[in-house]
Amino acid sequence: MDKNKSLQKTLGLAILLVCIFVLGFVSGREFQGKDILNDNKEKVDTTMYWDVWDILRSNYVDSSEISPQDMMYGSIKGLVNSYNDPATVFLTPEETEEFKATSEGKYFQGIGAELGYENGNIIVVTPLDGSPAKAAGIRAGDYILSVDDKDITAEDTVYDVVARIRGEEGTKVKLKILHKDSNKPVEVSIERKQITVASMNVEFLENKSIALFRVNRFTEASYSEWVKEWNTKVKEIKDAKVNKVILDLRGNPGGFFDAAIYAADDFLQGGYTISMQQDGKGKIDKYESKDGGNLTEVKLVVLVDGGSASAAEILAGALQQADRATIVGEKTYGKGTAQNVIDLSDGSSLHITTLKWLLPNGNWLNKEEPITPDVIIEFTDEDFIAGKDPQLVEAIKQINKL
């Protein structure tokens, strides 16, 4: 906690300096041309910044339409974007409110798709089960090229695109999509609906001999709420007295890091490394399993795909590297970082990457090194249209061999 407070103070000072620069301009520009020190204690002359500010204010054709407040926010966004990390972002008060509305509850109005980045492009990490997006044929890995005929540019963040897609229930949004296995974009019109997302559910297959345990996300209203739900589902499996479990993490965008640790601990005997966290100074904290897991004796197969991200990858990676489970499906998304959200005084926020997540073997989980399944099975558009699930079929085959 002390570390977080220190980080918040440091970052708060950085933003305060930016605000002071702008305030200096508005009230006489007392700071114009002064040097500041960069991380290497080298002087950085800020004169050019104010020169550009003046040129824009004096010469831009519609300069009166752009407020100094907007210029300040744009300046901060540019500063943050210079780190070239799509997960480190600055959000204005309006964007922060939108983010909180999406992340703090189970219910929201939209199309039901988690978005992310790939090679600088906005992609669908996963369409949520039962969502309008999934019903319209949106798949994990699809590129979003435009929203309501407005092209997505390099300057657009995930939060910008989410804000444009979301809207009132019953209204429609038009997306131009490039499916991951196609070279021809298609336009899709999707009606927004109230989205209700259950974090997990259990059903029984093969004459109730196999528990299919779907975990859709690692978040609830709080970590304790998620743990309570997890324990309820695990008890349901235990009470059914099955010894075969298929853990379905497909389309799971992640959530609480601690939730992934808690889940892995239920499947592992004591003494296994589940994951490690590395901070900016190279300090590594290791998280290990403890004795007493509730599902240590069950046979286990884990399903993953390109929509499995973050905490879902931590869990799958831990079980794979402990030789505890057979992993079936497609390569995962590759998100092995954690962000600290710092609320600023005017309602804006800074989301900054502060930790890397390492797999038990010490490798950083990222786009170049995601989780690769033991058995790779694709789920094609043709399978989706036909209502087939070859990955689940293979998972059943694999678990019956154990």
C-alpha cells in the first residue's frame, strides 16, 4: 500500500507540473522557456512546446473552437502516449466516468464485446456469451475498422472506440469489421442491448460424468464476491462427485490477479509456483500454491483461445507448466501486465503499467509469448455458423483419455 501511495504522489506531481505549465501560459507564461530535467538528469528545453502552443492559438483556422483545457488534455495524452504502451493511458473526466461505468458493474448497455490492441490496431479480444456482438458473428481477433462510418485512426484508444460503440438499449451501431481469417472487410449493424454477464457457470456433460466449468471473467463487484461465486461453483462440482473437469477460459478477458491465484490454488497441490510479478525496478514477488485445494484430484482439461487474456492466461499457464492440465484450443491473447489506476483531482485518471506478470518458468507473458495449447484446434467462422464446437469436442476426447 505504501508503494502505491508513493507512486500516486510521484505521478500526481508529474501531472501537476503539466498543469502548472498550462497555468503559466494562461497567467503570463512565467515558465516559458525554462528547462526541466528528464530521467537521466539531462535538461529538456520546453521552449518549443510553448512555441507550438502559440502558433496553434494564433494561426489555426478554428482556434476559438479549441479550449486551453482541451489543449492541456491533448498534451497529457501525448506525453503518456510517448511511452508506446497501449495499456498506459490518460483518460479525461468523461472517459474516466465511461470506464468506471463499464468496469464496476455487471450490467451495461452496448454490444457485449471486450476490445484490445494488436499491432496498433483495435481488435475484439472477445465477444461475451449471449451478447449481440456474438450473435452478429463478431469473433475474437476481429479488427474494428470503423464505427458508424467514422474510421478508427492511430490516435484512437480502446476507450475512445468503446465510447463510440456503447449507447442506449434499442439503438443500433454500424461496425466495419475485418475477420481474422479474411482479407475483405464486412459491415455489421448491431442493436445495442442491456448486457448481463455471469462471471461463471457449471453444466454437466456425458451423462453427468464431466463438469464443464465456464469462467467468463475474473471480476465481480469485488474480489471477495468473485471468491464467493467461485466457491459456490466448486462446491457444485464436488457435490456432483465427478472426477473430470473441463475448465473453459475461452473469451475470458481476465480481471483480478488474485482471483487467478486463488483458482489455480484449488487445482494444485502445495509448493507450485503459480505466477510472479515483476516491478519497474526488477523486484520479483512469487506466488505459490498451498496445500488444501478442493479440486486437486480431478482430471483436468483447459480450453483457451485468442480471447483468453490476463488472469485467464495466468491460470492456464500455471496449470500447464505444473503438468496439471492438458490445454486445448488456440494461442491466447498475450497480456502480462498490470495497470494502476490513479484518480486525478479534476475527475480524470491515469492508467499506468506498473507490473509485469511472469509465468512459473520466468518468461514474461506477452504478445510474442502467449500460452500455446498442448493440442491446437481452431474454431472457424464455418464452425460458428454451423453451431459446432470442435474445441469442446476435442476437450472431451482428451479428458476421456486421462
